Amino acid sequence: MGGNNQCESILIQGLSNGLALEFECSDPTRRLRLLLSELLLVMSQMKELRQDYYMKSSELFDNECYLEEVSDVLCIALAELPSLLLPAEVAEALLHLSNGPSIICKMVANQPDCFREVVMGLIMNGEKQDEESQGGLIRMQAVRLLCQMNPSQALYVRSLCVDQCVMPGLIIYITLDMAKICESSRLPLSGGAMEMTDKLNRHHVPGKEMTVGPTGIPTNVSSEDSDIVSFLTGILLSNDHQQRLWFSQFVKSALRRKFEQPPSALVALRTELIDRLRNLLLFTTTDTLPDSQVIQATTLLRLYCALKSLASLKFSEEREVGLLLQLITCHPPPSAAGVRFVSTGLCVLIACPSLIALPENEKRASEWIKWLVKEEAYFAGASGVSSSSFGAMLLLLAIHFHLQQLSAIIDLVSAALGMKVVITSSARTSNLSRIKYIFTHDVFTEQVVTAHAVKVPVTKDLNANMPGFLPIHCIYHQLKSRMFTKHKVPIKAWIYKQICQCSTPLHPVMPQVIEVYVTSILVPHNRSGGVTETFNGPITEDEIMAVFSQSTFTENSFSWQETRIRESPYVQNNLRMKRLRRCTPIDRQESKSPQQLKRSSRGPSPSNTNASSQKQNIEVSSVMTSQLLLLYYLLLYEDMRLSNMHQIVASNRRVHTYSPYLFAQLPIRYLLTNTQREQKLYAGVFSSLLKLLVTHYPQLCLLDDWMYHPPSANHHLAVLPPKLPLNASSLTKAMEQAANNPGHLIVLLDKMLRLPPNQLWPLAAPFVSSIKCLLEPDVPRKILDTYKLVWLKLNSLFPRRLWAMTVEGLRPDNDHLTNRLPLTEDDIVLDPLYVLRCDQRVFSCSPVLEITKYILQVYLLSSRTLLTQHIQNNPSKPSLIPTNSSSVANNSVIPSNLEEEREKLKSALVLTQESAAIQILLEAAVNVEEKKVGSGFILQEIRSIICSFLHQAFIKDTTLAKLVHFQGYSIELIGPMVEGVPSMHIAVGLSWIPELLQLPDIEKQLFAMELASHLALQNAMTPTLSISRLVINTLSTLLSVLAEEEKIMIMERSLNAIVRIGRAFPPLLDDLVHLLLSFGYFDNPEEISSDSDEKDEKILMCSKGVSKEDELCFKIKNTFRQLVTEAAMSKELF
């Protein structure tokens, strides 16, 4: 309709004058046609691809005298031709005309319902950076005029621009215009808070209605968080990376604009922010910032820092630097907001080092920081926010400056401001050195930092939910850099108090503090450091026991004073420990009741003498958390001490060694179980603690313990008569009458299963001391099984005491030893075979045998760990040996092989102990089978328990399996061993059966043949086939070299092995038959060649009068028959 030019338009045919003159002289219809032809021409030409922005010169639209009439005609055209002329498309076309923004506003004013449609169209087609092109500036002017015309929709327009990341200059102008409107109307600026709260993704806060004032501005939004400062801060710190990058690019582009270009919206923004700075400083009197302006000042500083760090804004020295520094160095009131203002000001000084580039500015900043140091204690007390005071940040910054850790300072500032602070390398070396000089020379010298750090109060109830920078961060970095030891400032008391003031969830820095603290106690800072270097002092045993004397069950409303029970002979004679392990103090401990452990002052450790007085003065926030941290400290200390003993001995330095008596009192298993159950609360320490326990207390980390679940009791027994009291005397009496009156004991044991841990442990002593009463043959199996369940429940509380008590309770009664001393845990760890020197009836009672097997396993582990720690605790020194006779004068240090020899001796001792234990168990198994105690099911169960122990031992150490078989055991047990111990196949895999066959002892050779035959039947594999061939060859060789009697013995005892090999490997039948023929020829050639069975029957009928040769001949024939029937004629050859 419009064509590509006016001449082609069918709407204005016959145009004789100019367009403007024709419009003035025409009637209304003609005017409509003229307007449509011009408008459609622009709409068609704007779609053509052009390099520059297209502007159409028009007599009709450029002449201001026709604007009113053109606007009216345009509105009529839009109303009459709605399908042809869409408001958004018309507005887009009008942007290409000179007076387009004004005409658009008139169009929307006449049709207000199309406001959003027009605005959305203009914004959707807008540029990413609207100030970089002519079209962008015109579009920005049009939308800005629309928002000024309809202020109630300005927030919607601004949010739409932010969502689409277009026209950043427009959002600045809109926000500034809204501020002026609100100021003129005396209404608070609205909208910024809504976009900040909603992350710029919604138009208003959900669930909150907006009331509109007389000027169209929302009036029910608070002004404290609803201005341009919060709005722009929300954009720069938005979670949307695209929005941050978009606005940062706008600021950078505005800074690059040339002087002759139109001023950017950034200029207006900076002017507005400078006015706000001046207004804030108007309220300050004598550099004191009033409380009502603190929050606004903090947000303004944070915005300036974001513009500098994220958008690379350069501050103006004439207008901004002085005002910012003056605001930063104001003195805020002692409140939580004042503390936040100071912390933000410190961070801004570091993030914007250009603020103190001038000497007078540097002096002002230095005086302000000195004032902060002076007033920090007053702020912490008056504000009531000591846990997040700026004093910790001051200390931490000073520490990092002293250590040249500029990256750590930037990370600290970034975390405090909530933004990524970027400081160029040139600024780090030049301007940042000024603030560094202020901290390290003017305010905080290194000695002042360390002396001040120990005076900072500990954080009460320290936990991971506390935000900000706490004193613990400062102490951690000072410990790590060895500042305390360098200036000889004691830090032990502060760390101990902080450990006592920890709660859950555990603060992640606390385990790191303990690690660096232990390192500063034991490890020198420099490799050359030795006796002359200063070390931190360790926590004393009195202080540790002051925490552990408070019950582990405190948080469960339990006190050790409630656990007073009758002392058994097991817990007497405590002074006997003094004679144990005089060569080393490792792992020495007593088996005591909790009351004795708490109040005893006669033990080996003198640290308990004042424990009762100290525990009254110590305040513990969370007993479980503090005890867990102290346990971690003790284990880490011992681990690091043993790891560095070579260096300690070489430097002739004496370090403190915690007594085993102290470790004996710690509820390690209970703490570990609770930590495992609440890993979310102790996530920072559980893995490290478990690693240390596996190293130093592997007996507490067995797989069976991790898989243990408390059993459920039989609730029906609780209502059955009689109602028996559960105490030490009733339990002992019921156990003594278990064989005759088992009902009472079943009821009491079931009650014990239902008791909580704090009430169950006091019954441990009578429960274990009467265990031998259950070894009587008439005790029901129900009692034995329930007893084992109760024992396992006690084992989850204080296992080390329970183990020793159980071993003492199972010792046999010896009348000739009237003054026998009770066993302690030290005795059993030194000699684990005490566990098997028990009442022989234990080996006939499978539930008690299973308990005994478990105790034997843990004490063998304890003994192995004890020997390892003994070697580490007493390292050997290198010896000086002359290299040769010509250099006798110059002795060179040659490392001796003493350590290697000690390791070999330790391994030999461990193998001796474990092999002896296995031999005792095997012997017990033989005795049980010979006595035929109980039914076949009981014998099978006992054999399974023993085989299970052997399997675990062989898998753990294959050398032990080899040693046991080289020692030998009863041949009757080889079959059950091979069937019940799956790890017996290592005899084939490691190929030590051929070594047994090469021994000169005939008994060992026969043992090896029996073992090889059983293994061949159990594991028919290629290696077993090779070993079976070797057995056949060995038998053939022995027949040719041995004497007559030895030949007969070997032939007679190897026949069963030959049958098993034949059954396992039928391809070897030819060799086996040849071997049997050799047996017969050696025995009686004539008899073996006869095929009559009459003499065989005679031998069977009258075996007493038959010679050994004839009897052997019959056995050889019988072996041949078995080979034929079981191997050659078998249907299952493979």
C-alpha cells in the first residue's frame, strides 16, 4: 500500500504539493491517507539491512507544528485499522523519525491499554548496551518518557530490562527519575528492595500488595532497603552471572566514552552517589556517624566496592576519594550495625588501595585503625556481638600481612564483602604496600599480635553455624606460622578453654587448630631446630581428666555418681601395674570400674591428684564434643610423637609422654560410636579420628564391631512373674542357679537387654565374674545365647575393661594358688595366651567360645600394636664405625641394621604368639572330638568357630598359615580344616607344600601328602594337579631309599591320600596304579600277583594272627578297588 517510495503509494496518488502542505490543506480522510502512506513507507524501509541506524526525514513528522494533528490522526488510524497497525510495530517505526519518542508518548496516552505492549516491544528489540548507538539512545529516550508519563509502571519496565539484560542506561535513568519523583512527593523510593529481595526475577515481593500514591508510586515499601544503592548492589552481586557481566560491561563502556560524545548515564549515577555521600557526611559531628545512618553508609560503601572490583570503576581523586575515606574513617556507634560498618570499611580500604595513595589519606586511615584497636573491646562488650566483632578481622589481617599472604587477605576480604575482590598486581605491589605498612609497623607489630591474640576471649558455644571471622581463625594462622613459639607466648590455656567451649555442629577450623597445635609441640619449625627452639606446651593430664571426669552420659542425664557398684577382686591391687613393662610405658592401663577411674589418685599418673579441684572450675559447653576433641588431640599427639621419635632422640630433646593410665580411662569406643552415629555434627573430625584409631587401637575397629546392632529384648518376659529386682546380688545369685533354676536368669538377662547404657554398665562386674557358672552342662542354650547378646551390648560401651574382666572371670580355679593376683589388661596384652588359659569347659560351650575367640583376636591385635609402638618409642641410634684401617681417625656414620633386626624379632614374636594360639585351639578341637561332648551339632558349631578364627588369621598373614603347617598338627584335623577354612587354598597358591615334602622328617612329609590330597579333592585346579604329581613322585622316591620298617609305615599311611588324589584327578590313575603295584612288589610280590580273594577274607576274619605284610597287602588291594569304584568307574569324572 505504501510502496518503496511516495510516488508508488496508492494512498496518495495525484500529489501536487509537498507532503506537509498537502496535509495542511486536505480533508480528514485525505490526511489519514497521507499519514498512512508515510508511516507504511517507514515500516517497509526499516526492515532493510543497513550498517548504520536508519533515520527517515519527513516533512510531516519533523515539523513540530503538525505534531498534535499527526498524533490525533495516528490514534484514529490505530483505532480503525487494528489488524494492520499494531501499536508495538508502529512505535518501533516511529523511532526512526525525528520526533518519534514524543509521538509514541502521545499515542500511548490516547491508548493507555497498549502501554505494556509498546514497552515490551521496545525493550525486546533493545540493544545490550543502549548508549553505544544512536538508535539505542533514541529508544532509551522513548521508554524513559513513557516511564515518566506512567510512574506506576516504571518498576515493571526496569525489571523487564534486567531480566532481558538490555538497556542498562535506561535502568539507571529510571531509578534516578523515580528518586526525584519520590523526593518531590516526600515519599520513600520504592522498588529497589523488591528487586533485591526477589533477585530481580519478579516485579514485586510475592504475597505483598502494593498501594499506589497520588503520583503513581508505591507507598508501602520501606525506604531503608529500597533505593538505587540496594538495586545496583543486587545487580552486581546477583547469582545470575549474565546480569553481572552485562552491567559490568556497561560501566566499562561508559568509562571509555570520549569527551565529545553525549554524557553517559554513569555520570548521572556517580553524581547521585556523590550527593548521597555528602548527605551522609552532613550528619557526622566530630567524625561520629549517627546510628540512623550506619546501615545506609554500609550499603553505600559496599556498592562502591562492588563497582570498583567487579566493574573496574576508577574513583575520582577530586570528588570521590576524599568523601569515601572520610566516610570510612567515621566513628560508628557500638552496635551490631556499627561492627558491620567497621568490617566493611576495613575491607573497602584493602579492596580499593587507591583511597590511601596520598600521604594525608594514609595518615587518616592509620589513625582510624589505631582507634579501632583501642575501642575493639568496648565495641565487643557494648554491642553484644563479641562472637563476630571486628577485632578478629583486625588480627587476622595483621597476621596475613606479617606472613606476606596477600592472596589469603584477598580471600578474607572477598568473603567478608560477599563478592570476588580483584586487585591488580600493580596495585598489590604499590598501593597495597601502604596498608600493609600501617598494619605491620604502625598498629600491629608481630609481638603485639601474638600478645593480643591470647587475650581475646574464647568464643562461647563455638559451632559451625557461626558466621564471620572468629578468634579461632586468628589463632589458627598464628599457630601455623609459629608466631607464639617465636615470641614465647603461651597459647595452651586459650586452646584448652576453646576446646571446652565447643559445641555441635563442630566448627571446621577446630580440628585444624588441634593439628597445627600438636605440630608446634613436637615438630621443629626448621629442620635445623632442636633443643634451642621454643615449643608450645602440651595440655596437662589434669586438664584432660577435668573434662573426662564429667560423665560421657551427661547429655543423657546420667552421672557417674549413679554407678557405684560393688568392687570385685578384679579391680583391686592397683599398685601391681608398677612392675609391668619397665622398658617402655606404652599402652599400660588398669581395668577399673568407672568410680575408681574417676577418684583414684594412686595410679601411675600423678596428674590425677588435682583433678577433682580442677573439674569444679572448668566450664564445658558440650561434654561429648569436648571429650571427642581431646581424644583426637591425644591420639594425634601420640601418632606424631611416635612418628618423630628419631628426630626427637637425635636432637636430645625430651617431650611429654601421656601415661597409658590416662588412655585407660577414656571411653574411646563410646565416643567413636556416637561420632559415627552423628557424622553430620562431627564431619570435620570423624575420618581423621578413625584413621588414628585404626593405627593405634585396631582392636577397637574390628569389622564385627562396625556391623553390630543392639538386639531387641523379649517384652513378654517383662510381665511374667516373678518380678525380680535387677542388681548385683540378684544377678550373681541367678547365675549361680542357672543350671537348676534358669527362669530367673532369663528374666534378668532380658531386663538387661532393655536397659540403657548408663544403667547397664554398673552390672558388668557381677555379670562377668560369674560367667563360669554358665559352663555347666545343664545350662539351657537360651541362657547362653542371651548372655552373649548382653555381653556384646556391654562391649559397645567400654570394651577394654570388659575384655580383661572376662578373661579374669574365665580363669580356672587353682586351689594351690591362694594368693593369685588378678590379671590386668597389661598382663594380657603382653601375653595374649592368657585368654586360652581358661577353664577347659569353654571349648565345649560354643557361645562362650565365640566370646573367647573375639577376645583372643583383639588381644593379639593389641599385642602386635604394643610391639610396634615399643619399637617406635625406643628408636635405635646410628653407630659410628670406621670404614677401614687406613681411615680409623675419620669415623664415618654408617646406618646399622639394628632397626631391620628389631622388625624381624618383632615379627617372629608376633608369629610365635599367634601360631601358639592356633595350636591351642586345634588341640582343643581334638580334645572335644575325642571326648564327644554334646551332640554332633554342637561339635560342628565349635569346629566352625575355630575354623572361622583360623580363616581370618590366615587371610591376614599368609606367613602364619605357612608356619602353622610347618609346625604341624593332628592329621585328623586336616580334612575339617580344608573344608572349614576357605583360605587353606593359599597352600597351593604360595607353593609351600613342595617345601614340606623336601623336609627330612618323614612325619612332615606324610603330613604334606595328606594335606595335598585333601586340597586336591577340595580345589581341583592346575596347581593342585602339579602338586599331586609331585606327591606321587615323592612316594616313589621314598620307597627306593628308606628302610623296610619306614617303607611299610609310609605305604600304610599314604593309601588314603592316594584314593583322594585319584578321585580328584582321574588322569593320574595310571601313575597311582603303578605306585600301588610298586607298593605290592615291595611288600609281597607273590601275594600281590594272586587274584584269589580267599586269603583276603581270611585276613578279615582272623586279623589278629596275620602278619603286617599280609595286612598291608590287603589294604593295598582294597585301595585299588576304591580307585576303580570311586575314580575309574565314577560317572562324575570332571
